[in-house]
Amino acid sequence: MGTGYVGLITALGLADIGHKVTAADISDEKIEKLNNGIPVIYEEGLEEMLQKHLYQTKNINFRLMTTEIVSEYDVIFICVGTPQAYDGSSNLRYLDDAAKMIGQGLDENKYTVIVNKSTVPPKTHLRVKRNILTQNPKASFDVVSNPEFLKEGTAIHDFMNPDRIVIGCNTSQSSQIMNDIYQPMVEQGFKLYETDIISAELIKYAANVFLSTKITFINELSHLCEVTGADIDLVAQGIGLDPRIGEKFLKAGPGYGGSCFPKDTQALSYFAKQQGVVTNLIDAVISVNSSHVLSLIPKTRDFFENNWQGKSAKKHIAVLGLSFKAGTDDIRDAVSLRIIPALLDEGFEITAYDPAAMENAKKVMENINFADSLQEAVDGKDGVLILTEWPEFSQINWEEVAKTLKHKVIVDLRNIVDRKKIKKLDFSYYSIGKSSIQSIEDRKENK
Ligand code: UDX
């Protein structure tokens, strides 16, 4: 149930390992597109996989979600959104609707496994169970938890090559069925990790909050690097070589965004408080991530303005990257949504370009110009601000760009530009957690 990121990728992944899968959604429009082989989300490799399982293996089909179809299936995966509510908690409205619909449709003479894949607070399986039973008190079913760990942009790869498949079951019947479903992957050598349901539910939050903590730690340290002259990328590598720490998710940047980390950190904090548990560390992560983004606004403004001093600039800059990270068209909780409006308030004019997120950005971003290409974005501008680490931006030929820019100033909030090349080309360059190129020159002068 649900053909968003989680539902669609899960359905295709299960089809790929040999199961017959129906992906159902309440949107007619989505179902029609998907049945015609047209992806409804942007994801690397999705179109090929969709068409393979629609037309070659015929392991997948798409249907409108109604109560009538529920009883046809042995296992139902709930993959609906659990967005953030106004108070930071997890909004379980769609999950409740899904469970009620399932309850109405279940055949009481047939045992069914209801798998929750949506990200939910611990103990939510009891709520799902209650919702089903209120509709259908005699229904024969178990609820299990099977959290997903898919990253947008590499979701298909992540599903097909999981670090672990987590399942939480509280009956042997449901456990056996879940083991059978993932058996083809276990045979390939992937680890199936089985726990009780509440632990499985918490594992999902714990993983996302821990990764958010790593990112926030390195971002906080980046400020110390800037004032001391240390280099945050070298520090991250230096600590990451210790296997107890690990090198991943230590890339300094403008703060974590996207559809999961901001929402899940808030939701876990909210849930813990409801349970009477104090979460000082998680609360600090949320607050440091937010203040980190905010601190980058005056830094960006000042770096441009200080490097324009004496050279008349109209404050018209190119912003490269609008999505919350590379490889996706998703702009949910992207730093672009915080930094761009603040720079507009500071009197900047902005022309933005993103290889994938333009359509989504145009729906919500006001008072900026959108360029059709990287070249058009930078042409004649007073500087460049990089917000997303798209490979296209790390491969920019700055020698060529230098010829078209009015002022050679770069603010790189993803640390993707080659500093040595930039220095030779006489750019002023700011990146996170390093001495800016301008200040290196200043220091030399001060000696
Ligand atoms: C995340 C989890 O990684 C995934 O397991 C879960 O299922 C869903 O949430 P996703 O939101 O797609 O995936 O993106 P991810 O790649 O984890 O990045 C999240 C944010 O952290 C992005 O804003 C990214 O730019 C930022 N990030 C990530 C960093 O700033 N530094 C890093 O080192 C890694």
C-alpha cells in the first residue's frame, strides 16, 4: 500500500527477487502512469526496473487501493507517509487510514501478515492492530515491523544490497512468512536480523538519529576548523579511519535535510518526552543542525560582500543545487529553502539551476530566476553559491566559468571544488570548515 519512495522501491525489489507483487495506491493518476511504465518519482535506474518487471518478468502490477482487493493477498506491506505533525510528532493519519481499510477488507477465514514499512514510533504496531480490530474484530492476522533504510538517489541499490534486513515479529507464523519472503536475499549472503517488534520499530529511528548526530558533530567541528586553520575534510578522514568511528556520514556541509532526518529526529525526541524520557543529545542535534544552517547565511553574505568591495557588484549570484542532496529531485527540508529567502532579504538577486529539482523548486520558490543550464546560471553573475553536491558541479571547468563571471567569487557549502585549481585561477573561495582562500592570502600579507 502506497507507491511513494518506500512503497515503489519495495514493490520492485520484491518483484526482482521473484515474488508476485501488486503495488496499490489511492491515486488513479499514479496507478495509470505506473501501469504504463512511467515512474512517479525520480530515482536512478527506476524506469528500467519498472519496465523489466511490468513487461518481461510480469512480476508486478499496479492497482487502485480499495477495501475489495485486500483479501486477495497473503502479505500486505504498509508503505504510506508518516509526515511531521505541527508539534514535531509523527503524523500517523495515513497509517490509521491504511489499517482501517485493511481491517474492512480482510477475510476473517484467511490469515494475513500486515507488514509495517512506514517509519513509526515504537509500539505503533499496537495501534495498527487496534485499528484493524475495530473494523474487523474476528480478523486473523499479525502485524510485523520491517523498517527500510533506503537513501534517495540510491534506493534501488540499497534495497538490492542491504547492510541488513530488519524484521520484528511476535509470532512464529509471521516470522516464518517474513523469513520466506527474504530467503532469496539471505541466499545471496545478505543478513536478516530478527528482533521483537518494538526493537525493530526503534532501530529505524535510532539509525537515522545516529547518522544525523554524526553529521551534526562534524558540522559543529567545522566552525572550530575555520577559526584554527584546521581542515574539516582532513579531520573527518583522520577520525573516520578508526573503524570504531567509520568514515561515512562525516561529510561537512550545510546541515542535514530531506524527508527523513529532520522529521525523524523531531519525532523521536517528541516520542521520548511523551514516555517521560529526557533526550538532551537528540535535542542538541536538532538545535545545532538548525543553528549551523543559520550561521551560514551571514557567512555567505559577508564573503560575497567583502570580496566585492571596491568592485561594483549588483549582488546577482548563481545558486547551483536546490535538492536536499545530489541524486534526487526532492527539495523537502533542503537548505536551499532556508538560505535563498534569507539572501533575497539581504538584497541579493538569484538565478538558480539544479539538474533534477527545477520542477519541484518552481512550485514553491518565489522571486528568483531559474536557468535552463549551468552555463546560463553562471553567465554574467557576480559569484556562485553551491548548495548541492551534484557531480556536474564538481566537474565544472572553472577556467571557462571565470571568463563569463563578472566577479570570481565562490561560496561552496559542499566542499566539492578543487581548491588548488581555484587558487591558481585567482578566485575568492569559501568552503565549510577550512580557511577561505581569501583569508590565506590575508594571512600571508599579515606576516
Ligand atoms: C536517509 C537515511 O540515510 C536512510 O537510511 C533512510 O531510510 C532515509 O533517510 P536520505 O534522506 O535519502 O536517507 O538521505 P541521506 O543520504 O541519508 O542524507 C540525509 C541528509 O544528510 C542530506 O541532507 C545530506 O546532504 C546530509 N549529509 C549526509 C551530510 O550533510 N553529510 C554526510 O556525510 C551525509
